[in-house]
Amino acid sequence: MSDSSIAIEVTGLGKIYDGVVAVQDLSLTVHAGEIFGLLGPNGAGKSTTLRILITTLKPTSGHATILGHDVLTEADTVRQLIGYVPQERAIDRFLTGREHLLLLGDLYHLPKDESIRRIGELLKLVDLEGHADRVAKTYSGGMKRKLDIACGLLPNPRILFLDEPTLGLDVQSRLNIWDYVRRLRDQGITIVMTTNYLDEADQLCDRIAIIDSGLIRATGSPKELKAGLGGDGVSLTLHEPDPTTLIKLSAELQSFPFIRSLQSKPNGLDIRVDSPEKALPAIIDATSRVGCRLDGVEYHRPRLDDVFIAYTGHSIQEESPPTP
């Protein structure tokens, strides 16, 4: 008997394309009623994982269940329980919003009365009631994404998969989509989404899995992952630093008990510290003693980009190192 609190369970999942490893030994659990994010750069394996979970791609190894149903042996049942909003929009620019949903209702073989009722509810949910009979080519990017989400919700899924839901949208449209996703979560729908936006993962997701080079590097709530780093961040930007000076400064700073870690960057150092009220004056004094000229000092509490770098060794914008 399956645990009703678990929406998705993945164990040892792997996928190889023509000898290239896309996903390897991936294991995770998604709880019912949460927004769960797969956070990683392009090519990390996020969309491959999603496609396996929605039954359109067969894994090379491992297994996954959706609400207790195996994605391989019970694919038809799984498809009746899920909705999917792809990254690439599948909108016909010459159909109205309502016509899109009516066509999809026919494809799902929904009874006409039920289809019309659901469409009315969904148009209201995504604030497209007043635009439902306009052709889609007149919609903004944010409106098209709302229509995408309405299409994914038409079969009344218990789990909704979103692939990069706000990719390419302006700031206000992104915030609006976040509001709709939260509203869906509050209605009891489990949301699984991919993203490479750190702020989206931080502010929208209840829990995230950091995925890089096909591997899950860390899982937890954004708050837990940031707290797990320990210490605050201090970023030094030096004026025309040379390698010798950086080495001297690093050695000087490492002698301080409140320095937790140091990482070099092209124009300075990223430092993690305890007791920032003691650390900041001491760091500035040390740069002066070794003859460094400071162009800037930035202090911040732990951020999700710090977490990503700590677990992957690179920023989310940088290319991943080769998979070992």
C-alpha cells in the first residue's frame, strides 16, 4: 500500500542517449501538495527527468512511481493523473483561448458539459475570462503562458508538471505566474517544475533538488540549504590583483578563526565568515597590510547561488564541468 503523503518516488533513475549520460542514479521523493523544483543549468538533466516522469521517455535504469503507479508498467494510469505544461508553447496563433481549450477537451474525450464547465473555471483562474475570445496571436507572452497552464489543468490533474514555466517572460508576468502556481498548490495540486532561475526556485518552491551534470547534488527547502552553508558571505573585489598578492591575502585571512572558507575569483575573493561584525573590519585591515587596493566589498546573508556553487563548484550561468 502506497504512502498517501508521497506523490512521486524516484529511485536510481538513469538515462543514456547514444552513449552520453543525461541522468544518472537519480533518486528523489516529492511530497503531496508541495511545489518541488528541479534547479539546474541548461543541459543538467532536468527536462530528461521530467519527460521520464510524464511517461514520454523510457529510462535506461531505475524506476519511478506517480501516486504509487509505475511510469513504465502503468503509463496509461499515470497519464490520467497528471498534467503537463511544456517549455515550448504549442499554441495556434489563429485560435482563440477558448477554442484552444475546447479542442483539448475533445482530445481528452471530456463530456461536453464538463468541458465547458472546466474551461470557465480555468479561464477565471488564470485571469483570461475577458480575453477568452481573442485570437492567441494578440496575446502577450504572459497571457500565452497562462493559457498553457490552463491547458495543462484541463484534465483536472493531481500532479502538474511545468517545464521552465516563466522562461523568457518579463518580471511582472513571472510574478503573476508564480501567484497562479501558489494558488494551485493551495488547492491541493502537487507541482513539479524545472527552472534555471535562482530567484524562482528560492521564492516559489517549497523544496528543490539541485541537479547538475545529470546528478542530484543536494535536496531540501531553500531555507534549509542556505542555513546549511553556515556563515555569511563577503565578496572582495580588488583593484588589478596579481596571483602573488591573492596568495598572500588568502594566507593572512586563513589565520583568522572566524573565516570558514575562501574561494578565489578572477578579481578577488569570496569568503564565508562567522561573526561578520568582527570579520569585516579584520578583512579590510588585512587587505591593507598586504598591499591590496579594494574596489569593493559586498556582504550578504547566504543566498541560493552560494548554495549552488558550494554543491557544484560553479555558478548556474557557467558551463558544468565534465561528468566524472
